[in-house]
Amino acid sequence: MPPTETEQLIAALKAPGLRELAARGRVQSFRKDVVIIQEGDMGDTLHVLLAGRVKVFATGDNDREVVIDTHGAGEFIGEMSLDGGPRSASVITLEPTVCSIVTRVTLRDHIAQHPEFAFELLAKVIRRARRATMNVKNLALLDVYGRVARLLNDLAVERDGQRVVPERLTHQDIADRVGSSREMISRLFKDLSTGGYLEVQDRLITLRKPLPPAW
């Protein structure tokens, strides 16, 4: 019998430990723009992303949204509530998404059988904490242009001899990530495009030459 679509998605996960964990969970599909984790809610589940892409964000007292990160297939979300506390951020789907939802009890049993997975989980949490610390430093120490330049350089990858940002970000997306206004981002992009530093086509950002240290 050929494997089901769910079995194919789980088999596609590169990390063996995460693949085995996902096989223990309850698989669920979500449409685009569905909040699958709500900030402040109590929860004891970990979501392993099998397909799609999600955005992790927090909301301030003035209802302003701050984007923390985005994740795709092969990542997991919700680990911060496994201590029994409330969810520290919300998660919304950016496109149709499939998750394997794993309870804390299931995760504990998986770690008992595969102790090395605890180190994989810990390493991921540390990397995310380190990235969050860097983001806070950027907000405190860099101006808007500095934060935009840092974001673009961090996201850019080599493709066909060019540096491109694979995520098709809108000016509002970038503003949410760097703590600025869309209007400010639009002005910066206009200036950088005029200066030949970057080019945007169908929301695909190509860095034509190294971004200057200041603007």
C-alpha cells in the first residue's frame, strides 16, 4: 500500500528525532490566516510543522503587532508553554499549513525513549533565545535603517550568483519586524532602489550590492 499524504509529509522531515516525534502526534490541517496558538492561553502542546508557513507575533497594549519570527516545514512551535505557563506569543498561518500536534506527555515519553532529542530541543530553544536577544539589542541600539539592513542581510541567501530574500515580504511585514512604520520602510526602499543597492520585483528583494553601514 502506498504511503498516505501525511506519512509522506512526516517522512520528508530531515531530522530523525523530529520525524519520530511527529509520527506520535495528531495531524491537523489549517487554512491560511488561522490563529493556531493564542498569546496568553494555557497550553501543553508542541506543533511540528509538516507543510506551510506560520508567523509568530506578540501584541502590545495598543494592539500593535510585533513579528517575532516566521517558520516553515521542519520547524516546531509552542515549546515555550511546555513548562505549564501561558503561551508567550500568538501564531498565525501565512498559507495552508499542516501540523503534527504533540502533547507534553507524548513529548516526555519520546524523550525517555530518545534522550538525545532533549539536546536537539534545547539547542533549538537556545538559538531562538539568542536570536530574540539580538532583536532586542537591535531595537535598542540601531536606528530604523540599521535594523532594516540587519534584517535583509540575515534573510538573504545566495541564488544564481545573487543575494535574494526568499520570503516575499511587504513593506508592512518589514515594518512589523523592525518596529517601524510602513511609510518609513517605503521611503528607505525607494532611496535604496534609487541608489542601486536593491531591486524589488513581485515582492522578491534582490540585494544588488552590499548595503551601506549607515543611511
